[in-house]
Amino acid sequence: MSMWIRIMIICMCLVAVLPLSTYAIGEEKSIIIEVEDDVRKWEQHIKTYYPRLEVVHIYDKLLQGIALKGEVRDLERLEKAEFIKNHFPVQSYEVHIDESVPFILEEDQRIGEVSYTGEGVKVGVIDTGIDYEHPDLKVNYRGGYDVVDLDEDPMETTQEQGEPTVHGTHVAGIIGANGKIKGIAPDAELYGYRALGPGGTGTSVHVIAAIEQAVEDGMDIINLSLGNTVNGPDWPTSLAVNKAVEMGVAMVISGGNSGPEHWTVGSPATATNAIAVGASTPPLKLPYLYDTLKRKAIQLTPMVGSVPWDLTKKYEMVDGGLGKKPQASMKQKLVLIERGEIPFTQKAKIAEQSGAIGVLIYNNEEGAFQGGIEQEISIPVTALSQEDGKWLKKHIVDKGHWIDTKYVTQVDTVAPFSSKGPVTWNWDIKPDIMAPGVAIKSTVPGGYMELQGTSMASPHVAGALALLKEAHPNWGPAELKAALLSTALPVQEEGENVSPIAQGMGRMQPLEALNPSSFIYDGRLAFGRVLEHKEKRTVRITIENKRNEPQRYVFTPPKSILGLRFQIPLTFTLQPNEKKSVPISVTVNQEKLKGDKQYVEGWLTVEDNHRKYELPYLILTKETEFPRAMGLELTLKPFTKEEYQYQVYLPLAADELEIDLYNPDTLRYVRPLIDTKNVERGVLKGTLTKEQAGEPGIYLAVLTLKRDDITQTFETPVLIGTEYP
């Protein structure tokens, strides 16, 4: 079985919804059910006909749901209740994994000008909970709720409860730590909402319930450093986020760690109204292995939880195989180990006990990977791509050469793991903005730790919004978003702006956003998918003069591209606080575009009296390839072992969808699972009997979609049955 299939199966085992019958009789459990219509009516029904169940909470703003507590046998009586919806949106939500704060707040050495600390601003952290007893957090912690256990104690998962977590505490510290380390907004009021349980995984229903609870509690800003793999704007959590923004709450979402591939930003970061955040690098001194003879440099990526790579001399490198056995030859050497068979921590521990100086674990399949160390290891542990690992084995290990470490300072680059857009169906530009997300030191239960991921970038933005909200209490979500996005600084590589679908508007600049000269609303120019040979598309932006003086606005078209003709607004003047909506159009002649372009993207500029704003644009052509199915789930229906429910997301309609099962080891065809025709776009839901689902086991599901003359296939592991490996 390939390693990626094993990893996916492990994730599925963590998030699968166990039927209540697997629990001991008399054991009390919590559950949130969704109902078909009037939630109040069914609340009374449950109180009347299921008196042994406790109705803990009612959700009626973002979710028609009822939170219940009771003994398993009493909850099982709900199995055939007609008012329970035929499905639960159980798509997996996983967490996306102290130099950044000064970097963000000391632009141009103006730290003394920052008199705002987030005081009086309520920030909700929807995550794995918060260690509110941490000395750096307890001063600012104000409360919250646990929608996993349905109580008012949103503490991080402890060892006694299952696989322990640290993620929410780390996120909270970036926003508002106020002790040994300082967050972006050290006086913000922190509230914790535990939506992800042991191991940091959870479901749509818990995430939506947590958002509703946080909205009810009056949060000004909510941070969600979590997401799934559904790259669509109308998944339930994305719709809930949009509604929360409409209700007056600024929503900040991590974009995901599935880069550098396109179409990898997942819900709820795909929500139109959300501020989706990608990860950039703060100033980092990056280590490289350097071979003088071959002039070969290999960047080292420390694993999460590893001590920094700080070697300064040449060292010999030895082959540690799979790292399963201690070897005397490892002493005072660098050890190259292949990924696989045993955990990274175990490999590193064996090398450490053998006297190694450092450990390099290379992938056992193409590409790079991210990994983490779960125990304290005294030597650095890094991750390498398969290509780099094989090169080191061939040119350094096998030839007995020594290799040196060199360091390069890097700042403001897009982290390779940061998910990219665009978004299917509405073809939006996501992420919206960038923030530091690499090697971020923050609070964790019992101390401090460096972590990386868009999970760490998102709370930088949430903290920055807290500063803006304190400075401008009357600003709502639209103004806060416009201020931060309008003043962002496009990230560049080799003197050119990085692709809009990697960075949105660029890296945030909170000091600039505190007093912007203009607001530009809807400044990400997503012209959509053009299918005709020649077509004109128009988007509108709104500009607001935020200065106490008239300002003149001048537009400059993008760099000339054969096949595109832009029509930009004429120069105009706005009086103080005046707004103006203006159209920006582009005529696309696909026959003149060079090559089979999937994307046409770039930047146009607008200037006021004080600064220049760079606006990203994106046009998708008829050649654009995008995922036509994603987010396949197959789980037992709650309360039963006899029926399965499935759902899969289709951004566009399909003539036919087939799902076939294969043996994941031999890739031999096993049996068909689903074959349906004339499928509408959106979430396709259905049920299967136990007989239709077939024999329990682990399978490779192959999805085949057909639309006109287009056929696409996708692969994903599925688990049938309740016995987990």
C-alpha cells in the first residue's frame, strides 16, 4: 500500500463518525442533530417524547440544529425520527499546522506609533480549544464554549480525553498572548470555541455550531485556522461564514496547507465574504546543505516540533535506511533516513540515541512533505523531497563525502505549502491576503513551540483586525477587510509580483491599514471563466476617500498581453468620505492568446494623492482544467449499522458520475459503488444499504465524471465498515 493511501486512511480513522451502538450502555454522550425545518417545534417534541434527553442548545441562525446530551440507549431511540435530516455534513475539518510580531509591527521602525493593542475587542478562536491556564493567556481569556462535549469548558484536549492537541492555544497566543511573549493584539479579549476534538479533527456540524455560538456571544472577529479539501464557495461551512459576516462579524480563515498545487484552498476559506489567509515567510535564516564540488544547494525544512538546524561545520553523512535500528556508525554524523514504516519521532529518537548530529528524512514518493516530531528530541530533524534525498545518497553518502551547511536570509516569500486558488464555480481569487506562517513561536500547553502553516498566518490577520477595530470601533467587517486588503504589499520574487492566486492582494501591513488614504472594496478582479472565442467581461470596484481632502484617482492598465484589451475608468475626484462604484472591463480574444493558456493574470494599478494600489486580476480560459469532484464521504448513518450515507461536491453539473472501488495494494478492480446520471452542480447526497456498500474494508475509490466531451477521474481512499485498522 502506498504511503499516501496509508496517511489518508489514518486521517479517515480519526474523523469517522462512530455509530452510538459502539459505546457502552449507560454511557453519556453529546451529539448535535440537524432537523428539517422549525427547530423550536422539534425542541418541544424531543422534550415531550424523549424526556431523558437533555436539550443543551438550539441553533437557528446558521444551522437548524439541536445539541443533545444523554445516555447512548436514549439517543439511539432517535434513529427513526422523521424530523432528523437524512444526512450529516461530516466532511473532515483538520487544523492547518517570536519573530513575526516585530516584523509585522515594526515597518520603517515605527513601533512607537502603534498605540493600539486590541483593548476591548472580542476575538473568538474556533479551534481545538485553548489552554486558558497558560500564564500568557489567562489574563485575556474571557470564556467560550465546547461544542464537542457541549459544556462551557473549551480546554484543549488532554491525554486523558484522547489524542492531545496544542493547536488552538498556539493560535490564541499569536492573536493575544500577553506575558513572556506578546501577540499581535496583547490586550484583546480572547474567547475559545472547541469545535475540533481529539487529534484536532471535527465535522461541519460542529464548526457551524461553533460559529453560531461565537456570533451569539458578540464576537467582533472570529478566527478559524481549520479547513477541508472542498474547493467550492457553497459548501455549508462557507455559507455559514458568509452569513456570519452579514451579521456583523469579521471572519478570518486559514487557506490550507496543500500548496503549491492550484485549486487547493478549501472550505470555509472559499467563502466570498471571508478573509482567506495564505502563508508567507517572516525574516528567516534558512539552512541549506551545500556541496562545493557539485555546487548543489538543498534547502532544509525543519519538522514541526524540531529544534532549529544550527550546524556550522562540515559533517559526514551516513545512510540510516528506514531508521528502524540504532547504528554505531551514526555517532557524530548526519543521518539520511527514508520515510516509511515507523513514525518520524521514532526514527529521530533512534538516531539521537545512536549519537547522531542531525536527521534528514526524505520522502518515499515524489515531492516534498510536511511532518512533525511529537516528543522532545535534542537534535534537528528535517524533511526532504525524494529527489533531494536520492541525490544526497548517490553523491554524498555513497561516496563518503562530507557536506557543509550555509545560511540564506529570506523574507516575504510565499511558503511552498500555502494553498493556492482559484475557487471553483465562482472562479474567485483566494487567498485574499498573506501573513507570516513559517517558524512561528507561540503558546502551547505547558510552554512554547514553533509551528508553521496557514493556521499560524490566519491569527496574525485576526490580531491585526483587533488593532483596527480598537482604532475604528465603527468599522464593520467590510471596512476592516477593505482597510487591510487595500494596504497589502504584493509579495515579489525576482522583482515581479507573485501570481494572484498564490497571494491575493499581498502581505498585510497593519500600520498602513490603521489610517488608509482610501478604501478599495472588491479589489480582487475575478473576471471568471471565458468560454466564447471573443467575450467582454466587467467587474465593479468601489472606492472610498478616507482623507479630509479631495483626492484624484488615476488608473493604469496592466502590462499589454496579446488577446486582452482592458477598459479602465477615466480619472475622477472624490470628496472626503465620498464613495464611487466604477466598472473595469476586459475583452478577451482567446484565438490571439499565445499558447493554451489556462490562466491570464496580472495586476493593474490605481493611485490616489498619497499612494499606489495594486489590484490583482484573473481570467480563466476555455483551456482551464479544474477538479470537477471533491470531498467524497462515505460513512454509516448516525444511530445505525445498516445504512450508509455518501456525499460528494461537484462544482459543475455532470452527465454521469461513476464511483468504482479498487484494491489499494494491487489496484485491481473490485466492484462498482455508484453510477448516476444527469447530476446537478453542488453537493450530491444519497444513501446505500449495507448490501449496496458491499464487503467492509479499505478501498481506493475512483470517481469518473463525464460532461459533453470531457472525462475526468479522481482517486481517494474510502473505508467501508466500522472495524478500523
